[in-house]
Amino acid sequence: MAESRLIQGRYRLLDPIGRGGMGEVWRARDESLGRQVAVKCLKPLGPHHDPSFTRVLRERFRREARVAAALQHRGVTVVHDFGESDGVLYLVMELLEGHNLGQLLEENRHHPLAVDDVVDIADQVTAALAYTHRQSVVHRDLKPANIMRLTDGTVKICDFGIARLGHDIGFTSRLTSTGVAMGTPHYMSPEQISGAEVDQRSDLYSFGCVLYEIATGAPPFDLGDSWAILVGHRDTVPEPPRSHRADLPEYLERIILDLLAKRPEQRPRDAGEIARRITAGRTAPLYVPTVVAPAPAHPGSGRRPATPAPTPAFPSGPGRPPSRTPGLPSWTEGMTTGRKATGTGRRGTPPDASAGLTGEWTARPSTAVPPLPGHGGRPAPTAQAITALTGRHNAGLSLGRLGRWAEAGEVHRSVAAERERLLGPDHPDTLASRYEIGFTLSRTGHPGEALGEYARVAQTRERVLGVDHPDTLAARQEMAYVLGQLGRHLEAHQAYTSVLAARERAMGPDHPDTLRCRHNLAFNLSRLGRLEDSYRMAAEVAAARARVLGPAHPDTLVTRYEVAYALGQLGRWAEALHTYQEVAGARARALGPDHPDTLAARYEVGISLGRLGRSAQALELYRALVGDRTRAQGATHPETLRARHGLGVNLGRLGRWEEALAESRDVCAIRERSLGADHPDTLVSRREVAVGLGWLGRWADALTEYRRVASARERVLGVDHPDTLAGRTDEAHCLEQLGHGREAAELYRRVAALRQRRAARGG
């Protein structure tokens, strides 16, 4: 086909734009009408193919053309013409400019799409399915690659390549009997898998799988092989999407789970029903298209806003700086930030999680255990078993990168047990899995258990590999991190200091792991109240990273961000503002204006402006940031809500208390729904509601809110936690305003006593 370049004297092939099992898709020009089109060409089949197989494929292609050409709907690809040329069947379709959903997920690094985008795609696809099903056409292969989002936002279903008329059962049964694949494992309905008769409800199930993936970042049954996936569809109840993504509207989760019902009769009747439910959900009070997500702490609350996610090293290529500056040591190649001290960022492969684990290793000579035949009495593992475990290990890492930490933990526990059985408890691969178990525990709110896991890994690595081995130091550094999570900052400081000395001794002061450790140590110093020391160390790390990697490298900018935070803690807000602005500008140039790290730096610019009394500028910044966050991450994303919280705070600073109160109430309600009534971010928003009520003179209402905040903090954090005591102080102030002086004085005395008790025990 490529040699002829012209089909039927009319369609000139220009360049290939897609290729699949059935053939190729070309960008072409319709010479008769002077327009560009897409031409799908069936693969030529030579004499080596089975004649019956060839006939089936040809008949299937002709049926696709006839069925698809009859469909006329905004959400379905338009078919202009079809025929046969020199033995090659072709289909002429409209040329679509945009990306399919699979490409959108790839471009988004397999992070879920924004909630508003998910809802819009769901709405448009269900409208198209409702139409095609009314025509008795079943697609039978709905998947992200077959759903296009055009540049103008229109969503179209493509490739009714295995569609059939709903009443024409017999012909499709014969197609299936030939062994032609009729569906894609990740998106096949249970009835497709079992070979039972399918109807429009099979398409609804497949679309439920698609929605699940674009809403969470992964299909509902994202397992190791095709058979496991098919069994998952048949037998396993999918995890609720909101367990992976709390900001997803409840009504949308319910729709997705209903679509994924195992039996067709348990699913919605038709796509029209889904469309009606989406419309109802969008207009219901629970769906707020301009909302936000967990907000930062109110200035003065004692809680630090989450820091931005660490950013991977620049990829090579045009317009990007190289990952290693000429003349630098080889270890700077691909250098990344590692994990941020606060633990809020996404994480890539850890230092010791090699992509190519082999099962071959040598213990440190001075402490090597006597060799035993067959790995300590165990039969030597096969290369196939080692490779399979490596694949499962890497699958666990991928789940972690998607934020699916609980699932990642289960995978790593399973792999660790199998590696221990095959390789022994001291093998580096076994320890790498145990290291990952510790990491998933720290990310799922179990720092105490993570500390125990890391301690065991560190002790074994020290015995087998040596005290200064990089893997030993990696485990000890993670111990320091979780000690910080547990509030044991003095112990964390001692651990970081010890690891840093070993890293400098073994690797030098400018090695990425050394700088990463110093970065985390600087952050921990701030938690100990040693603000000047924290600032000085962060500034030194920033200078070292700028010298080694360049001033615009993501690692350098992460540390400069930390420098800006330390400046703010020291009250040097003008310097903090300047540094945050420089970081935001550099990130916008290197990563793009909508990158999460760029948006995080802009948020901190707003904090600094507010602290400097420039609330009008801060307000404008937050308005723009809310819009950008909503577009890039969705209306209910935690960071969108954080920006809305900042907007509300600055409305109050400008004396616009009615607007500030409305904004705070809205954010509080959304956080309560998505995070829970006692979540710290919800309580920060509730306190902001109380502040607004007080400024409007509604002190009785304010007292109710202040008491709710203080009681929740006491219940969750303890009676003498600093945030609880701050809440009780707010309550006492409110009592004073209401004229309850004696009650206020008693509460002030109680707070003072609790503070003294906490100070006496070193809190």
C-alpha cells in the first residue's frame, strides 16, 4: 500500500499515524474534495495465512465499514467511504486532531485525570453509547485507545472494528470460534471472558473499566498477566475508586462501581441512565465544579503546609538541560531529588531497588557467613523465578508511583516472603523488598512499624554488607525520616548526623546522596527550633547543588524552596518572597507553568505577600492559582482547596469578611466530605469559619465553631498538644468577647497549666 501512495485515484496517503493488529491508519488527502482524511488499511494477507481466517477478517472489515458508515453522532467517528484497492480493504474516516485517553494518561505520567475532565468524558461517551446502542450496535472493544479527546474538548468513540448489529448473534459467534481476539483483557466484561452472549451492557462494563482508569490512574484489575486480569474481572470485587483518590465525587464512584457489576442484569439498564445520573450528580450540592482540596495551615496555626513533590531530573532532549554537566563525575547522571524531608512528594525507584536484580551477590568478606550448598539447604532458584520476582517487585514500585501504597505494600510483602524462601533472609534482593515494605508503611500512616522494618534491614545490611555500604546508609537514613514522622526529632537529628558523616567519608560532600541527607537534616533542624542552623545548612546545600547541577536543576530548586521557608520562619519575609519568586520562575521555565512544583512555589509567593501586608496582590495571585489548579488538577484536588483557603484568608485581611466567610464554609464542607470532620485540614478551615464569624460580630456562632475545633483536636491529638491548646485559647478569647470573663479566665489558667506540664516533660 505504501508504494502506491494513491488509492482508487482519489486518496493520497501522506504519512502513517497509527498501527494495530488489523492494519495501519494513514493521514491522507482526498484529492477530489481537497480535504485531509484518515484512511485505515487492512493488513494484506499472503498465501501463508489460513484461507478461512482471511475470509473472516475480510468480512469483519466490510461489516465494520457498513455499520460505522451508518452511525451519525457527534460522539462517533465519521466514516466517509470504504472499499477495496489492489486487494487491500480500506476505510476512509474524518481526521481527528487530539489524543486518545491512553495517550492522555501517558502524558500525565499515569496520574489520574482531573475530576472535571473525568466527568466531562463520562458525559460525552455515555451520550454516544446511548445513540449507538439505540442503533443496536455494540462496540465490544471499548478501551482508552478507542476514545479520542479532540483539541476542542469533543470526545469521540473510534474504531467500531469489532462492532456488530445487536441482533446478529450467529455471525459473531463464528468470528469468536476462529480465535480472533474480541476485546482487550483490561477492559473485557465477564460475559465476554466466559464466551457468553453479549449486548450493550458489555460495553457499559468496559466503559466502567475506562472510567476507573482515568479516575485513578490504573485499570480496576491491573495484574501481572492476562490470565490474572481475566480472573479478576470474573471473580474479584474492584476496590472503590475513592480508596485511591478521596477527591472523587461519591456519585461518580457509585456509577463506576455499578458499571463494574459482574452480572449484566446488575448494571445500569442503558447508557441513557448513566447520562441522567451524571447530570444529576453534577448539579447536586455535593458536586462543586470550582472547589478545592486540603488547605494549608492558617498562618500561626503551628502546622506547616505540605511541601512540593520532589521532581525527577531533567530528561535529555531539545529544550532541556542535560542531566549531567560536562566534566562532572559520572554519578551525577540522572541525579534526582530523592525523597523530600516532609515525605509529601511522589517517589521513584529507591537507591537500592535495582531494575535488574539477579540473585547473585557476595557478602562482605570480613563478615561473610560460611557458604552452604544450595543457598543454605534450599534448591538454587531458577533464572525464571528470579525474573518473575523482579517483575513483581517493579510492579510494586509502579503501584507506589501511582500512590496506591496499600496495594504496593501487599505486593512487596508477598515478594519478600518468596525471596526469603528462595534466596534467604540476608540476600540483597530480600532486603530490597523489606526496605520497600518499610517505605509503604511510612506512606500509609504506620511510621512505628516502618521504623521496625527499616531497623531490621539496616542491621542485616550492616552485618552482611558493612556499616558504610550505600544500602546500609539508605536504610539508616529512612530510619531517621520515620523518627521525624513520629515526632522524635532529636533522635532523627542524631541519625541524620551519623549517616551524613558516613556519606561524606565514603562518597564525598557533593555526592547526591550526601546532599540529600544534608537537605533532610536541614529540615529536621527547623523542627528542633534551630532556625538559624536550618537556614544556613539549606543555603549551603542549595549552593552545592547549583554548583554541581546548575541553578535551574529541580534538586537545586527544591533546596532553594527550603531556604525560602527557613527565611519565612525567621521572619525575613521580603527575602523569602524574593526566593520563592525566583524558584517559581525557574520552575515555570523548566517544568512548565502548570507543573505541580511550579504551582506550589506560586502558593508560597502568596503566603509571603500576605505576611508582608500585600494582601491585595496575594488575593489576585490566589484567584489565578485557583483557576490554574482547577484546570490542571481538578476542582476538588487538595492543592486546589489549599489555594482557595489562601484566597479566603486574604479576603479577610482586606476586611471582606462576608466573602471570606462564604469561601471558608465552602472549603470546610468539601474537606469534611472528602477528608472527614476531624482531619487537620478540615479543622483549619473550620477555625477560619470561626474567625470570620467573630469579625462579623457573631460571637455566639463563633464560639460553637471554636469549641468544635478544640474538642476534635483534643480527641485526635491529645489534651496538651500545641494545636489543641491554641484551639482552647481561641475559645477563651471568644468567651471574653461574649462577656463571660470568669469562664474565660479559668480556661486561660487551664491552658497555661497544660503548657507548663508539656514543657516540663520536654514537649
